[in-house]
Amino acid sequence: MRLRTLHLSTSAAGKLSIGALAKATGVPVETLRTWEQRYGFPAAERKPSGHRVYPVAVVARLRRIADALARGHRAGAVVAATDAELDRLLSTTAASTGPPPVPPVTPAASIEDLLAAVAAFDTARLTAALWSEWGRLGAVEFLQAVVAPLIEHVGREWAEGRLQIRHEHFLSERLADVMRSLRLPFDYRASGPLVICATLLGEAHALGLQMAALVLASAGLRVIYLGTEIPTAELARVARDLDARVVALSVSAAADGQAVRRHVARLREVLPRPVLLLLGGQGAPAARGDAVTAGDFAALDRWARGLNAPRATPQAGRRQR
């Protein structure tokens, strides 16, 4: 039936309307328009009537692009790629299994749109917007341009009395669910060094840790996510038992700085020496001894990819001795 519909929407010259192209490839019309505007593909031709049409030949490439996106690659890396580059991307990642692929791109959501969804407790609207922004931006830009500003805006709205604590809790839980779902496809195929993600005793804030885990997983590292308030002895034991390469700690601005420094010093004492200690978050202390800090998600992404590179000695962030 689908082939018959496609045939009826195709002109004698082998051209497809944008609607027919969307049906043939599974890529929504708005996504095709966004890609054409941003990456120049698929390039439309104009009929004398002014309607946009596309060559049938672009269908196969668009299906391969959709396949690459389902395997976790960013739109910016695949839509504008050459055929050889696309072949390479597809050959180096396994076919997606388990979790469903990332939903297709829709027009960008504004902070105001997201705030309105939070204010209305509109789970479906908020989730769809977050998934769409992920597909449009990729891990680092998604976190830095969407998630972090949204958290900041909701916190400000709560402080000024326009939102309540229930709204902040709603957003936190929804973001955590979305980020766990986004991380799963990367976890399925990760093959890099093992990273344990946790917070120290007294640190109950989990969103920063979830965000860091998503960046690390998207860079190809194997993430063991332990969650919040893990005793130092337990962290050291897990790192030793699993032969971890890194223990990554998230520290919020609300943390007790003196207690954090004490816990970090103790953890460094009991961790096996080859294990790197990675610190991040607004409350992270300056790195001392054999520790690394990442100032933002872009720096964390660079560091993680450096760690995952063959024979690499990661230098990202700040490391002090």
C-alpha cells in the first residue's frame, strides 16, 4: 500500500512532493524543511506552480540518514556528510536495538514554550519538546542551550513566586526520565573506558550527574550510574572490582564545600592509583592532586573523547599536582 501511495504522488519526471518524501522516508515534513535550510539537503526544485519537489534519488540517502540518527549520531554530522562519510558512520555503529530511535526534529522550542509546559504539568508537551531539541542539537548543545537554561529559569520563577516547588520537582523528574532514555542507546553500544558516576555523601542533587553521564556516554564511554550519596568506601570498592578508569563526581552549588573537600581527599586516598578522579558541577572544588575538573559540558565532552581515543592522554579540564 505504501509503495502504491508513493507511486501516485510521483510525477512522470520522477519527482516527489515533500509530503510524499516524508512518507517514503519516515522523516517528517518539518524535519526535511529544517535540514534543507540548515544543511542544504534534501535540495528542493520548484515546479512552475511554485510547489517544491524532490528527486526520487534522495529517498535512499534519507533512509540511511534516518538509520544513522537512530544509532545515536547527530543530525549535523550525518545530513551534510558525504556518501563515504555516511558509510563510515554506519559501519562503525551497530544497528539500534532495545530503546526506540530518537524522535524526528520539529521546529525549535523556546524557553517560554518549555516553561509553559512545566507550569501546566504538561508531560506530553514537555517530553516531546525535549526529545525534539535533542534531535536538533545533540548532547552538548542540548544540555547547554536547553536543559541548563530551563533549570535556571524554573528556579528563578520559583524564587520569585510565579512557580511552586511542585513545578521544580515535576521538571526534575521529567528531565531525569528523558536523560535516562537518551543515554540508553549509547549504553547499548559503548566500548570505551569504564566511568562510575556518583555523588558523595550529603549531595542529593542528581540532575547534574545525569547530565554528565549523558555526555560521557555519548562520547563512547561505558557508564555505571550509581546515583546520589554514595559512601567513599563503596565508590572505591566498585572502582576496584570493575577495574574502572574514572570515578566522576557531580557537586552542586548547594554542597557544603568543606565536607566535599574532605570526602574528595578521602576518596583519593582509597581509590586505586590508576583510577582518575573527575569533578564537575557548580560546587566542585579546584582540582588537587591526581584529579581533573571539567568547567562545562563542552570541556567534559572533549575530555571524554580524548580519553576514548587510542593511546590518548586526556588533558581537558584543569589538572593540578
